[in-house]
Amino acid sequence: MSSFRTPRTMRAAAIVASAAMVAIAVQTGSASASAEREAGATALTLSSGARAQAIGEAQNAAAGTARAIGLGGDEALVARDVVKDADGTVHTRYERTYAGLPVLGGDLVVHQKKDGSRKTDKAVEAKIAPAGARSSLRAPAGARQVVWAATGKPVFAYEAVVRGTQADGTPSERHVVTDAATGAELYSYEAIDTGVGTSEYSGSVTLGTAPSGSVYSLTDTARGGHKTYDLNGGTSSGTGTLFTDADDKWGDGTPSNRQTAAVDAHYGAAVTWDFYKSELGRNGIAGDGKAAYSRVHYGNAYVNAFWDDSCFCMTYGDGQNNQKPLTALDVAGHEMSHGLTAATAKLNYSRESGGLNEATSDIFGTSVEFFANNASDPGDYLIGEKIDIRGDGKPLRYMDKPSKDGASADYWSKTVGRLDVHNSSGVANHFFYLLSEGSGAKTVNGVAYNSPTYDGSTVAGIGRTKAYKIWYKALSTYMTSTTDYAGARTATLKATADLYGSTGVEYQQVAAAWKAVNVK
């Protein structure tokens, strides 16, 4: 679960004009080739049926694929996702098993071009041949047996889930992996990611609703059936009560009206869905055309929001004194994007991969805010600037210089993985800002930024649209569960080469932006 960073003569004139015509032709041809490359490397939007068929076909061919990429006889592949590019390249994401046991850290992506040639990106390169006996200790209550391969030599292990409540009231679903032979803890992570109506933050907005008898409900039939529910202060795992209204006019812009938070959450989910579809070619969070759902009014003065993959849902608290619901647009985009990460790279929620997980949500939450083009909440590179989560009127995180929040990292270092994932995310957030807007002082939508670089270098941004398309392609086709910052650099360079070529300004600036945050 994730939580919520000029000529002299006629002859001369003719020569100049002729040269200009040649230059324009060359530039047009180059632009055309670039556009063709980008279009070819862009993922097709698959219907839920087409996606399911593609995954089924990949599973039917999994045994042959396993042999073709050199896996051992005890290893098998389980197809989890398929991305098809317009140029015919197919990226198939697999989980791995060993002797029937799930291999944690065994995930991989097979990239097959139209001509049949293959390349593979693996979470770990180690051969999956677990050491020791399959089991020599009594399994922890409710645990499942697995192979742990994400760090060090693969070993037989147990994975248990411990449920409870975190210090701030967020539900806890802690996964603990222990060595089957010694009982020593190998790894643990928190699976809960924190993180016409009148809304509190986005003004008057259009909502997707559906008639239900004599009333209307917050059910968006145009976007996979997304629903928004009222938990009414509850903290249970249920959905709560579906919001309904007699005249289909929702909220009044104040937190005292219970519908207002629902308007913001429902609107945020719709805009995020539209961003995924129109900008990334993705049909919903999981790519299957099915919606998640939203729950508002969680707990009492709960100052957080979170994504829970087990319910495939977003949950929002009402904030300080129940007066600042955490339903702002960038927060909604952030939480839904935890679901996107879970459905693609499935980045582990700890150390550097956890920072990348959180940064992905900040990157897409920010991109959703710009995409909405809402005058009541203009796009910016500030995370959570509307919700006043600390009560001091300041944003939760800053992308141009993450350390302005007092805890986040501007640059990579050997110890960055020891930070809380919301703070280690600063390195990738800073990279994204530099790639989008460049270094130095700049004002965007009335907000002043001044982004430094680790080595004093100057970075020229390539624009936010190209930046988020690169990040999405890297996430959906090249990153794996164990990707760290060095791996993210490699993944984004591969994605850039696919989309824009490896000799253009985009590739150069991706490399420059990573260097500027000390990832080389």
C-alpha cells in the first residue's frame, strides 16, 4: 500500500531561397521520421478482451519462451501483462516459479520484435537454484512458501502477511519474508501505499454519474464503472455507502458538505483515467478497462490517503480537524498511479525501488494536474500544495528542489536507499523536473522554480509530455520489481531510444538529467 513529491541581389536571393527550401525539406523529413519512430514505439490501446487474449496466448507459449531465454528445467513462467507497440514489438511481463513455488524477484520482461528477435530484462540475473532444504522450520502462521531471489543467492523462504494499523491510522499490511532454513528475516515491506459538482479544490466540474431508480449515483459508466463511496468515519475494509443524490448536483465546495470530498475524488479518478487513455494509450489502471473505486471520509481527522492493491481502491482521509480532505487532483492521480505501478513494474516498496515507486506516483500525479488544465488548480511541480497536510500552508513535496521539504534527497548517494521512500523519491522527482523544464530559474503557471544540479551543469528540458511518455514506457516495458536508480537510468534511456532514437536531443538530455542528479 502506498501513500501519498536578407538578400543583396536577385541571384543571391534565389540562392538563399533555394538553400532554405532544401533546409526545410531536410527538417521536415527529419521531423517526419522522428514522429514515425515515436508513433511506432507507442503502446497500442488494447480492449480488455484483446489484452486477456494476448496474455492467454503468452501463457500458452510460456514453456517455449522459458526454454528460449535459457531458464532451468524447474523454472516456469506465468504471464502477467502484455504491451503491444504500434511497430509490432511485443513486451510480455512474466512472474517466475521454481518447482511450483513463486519466485520473489524472479520477474522479467521479454521484448520480441516483429522479426522475431528477442531481448530480456530480468529483475535479477542470478540463476534460480535455491540453496538448502526446501523447508526445515515450521512455517509461520498463514505463510506461503516461496523462493526469495531479489537479493543475494536465491533461497527457500516463507512470506507472511501481518495486518494491523500504522502510527498515523493507516491500515497496515506488512509482508515479511523469512529464510525457511534459519528463520532470519530477509525482507519486509508495507503493502499499503499512502499516499456537475462543486469540489473543494477544482471548482465546478463535470462528473460521470448514473441513474439508479429515482436518484443518481457516483458511478462513472464511461470510465470502467468507477464508483465513489462514503466510509462515514469508518476504518473497515468494506466499501461503505455508494454516494447518491436526487438532482445530480453534487457538493457545495465546502468540507462540511459530505459530497464535496466525493466530488474531488470522483473527478480526480476521471481525469486520471482520461490522462492514461489519451496520453499513454492505457485502458485503465491495469490496462483491462476496469475501474478501481474511491472511498472518502476514512477515520476521524485522518491526515493521509492511500492505495490498497488488495481492494484495487483509493482511500482518502479528511485531514486536519476534518477540514482538509486529501482529495486534491494531484493526490488522486498519485494514488491511482500506485495501482499503475502494481500492474506494471511492481516496484518493491522499499529502498531505491520504493523511492522510484513513490516518484512514479508523484510524476503522474503532477502530469494529471497539468493535463486537467483546470483554472482552479493549475498544473505545477508541487505535490499536495492544496491539502496543507502539515498545517503550515506549504506543499508536501517539491520536484524542482526536493530538499526544500527538509527531508527529501536532491541527488543520488550510496545512502539514499536508507531514507523513507517518500524522501528517496526526490532523486527521480528532481530528474523528471529537469528533463521537463531544465535547470535554473523558471516560472511556470505563476509558480517560480529554481532547480540546481549536482555538478553545476546546465540541463535543457525537452518538455513535460516527452518526459512522462519516456517514464511510462520505461515503467511499463523495462523496469522490474528490483529496479534501482542505476536501473531506472538504463530503462529510461532504452525507452528514449525506442521513442526518439539514441542520437537525438531527447536521449542526450535524459542522460544529462540523470547526471545532474548524480546517477551515472
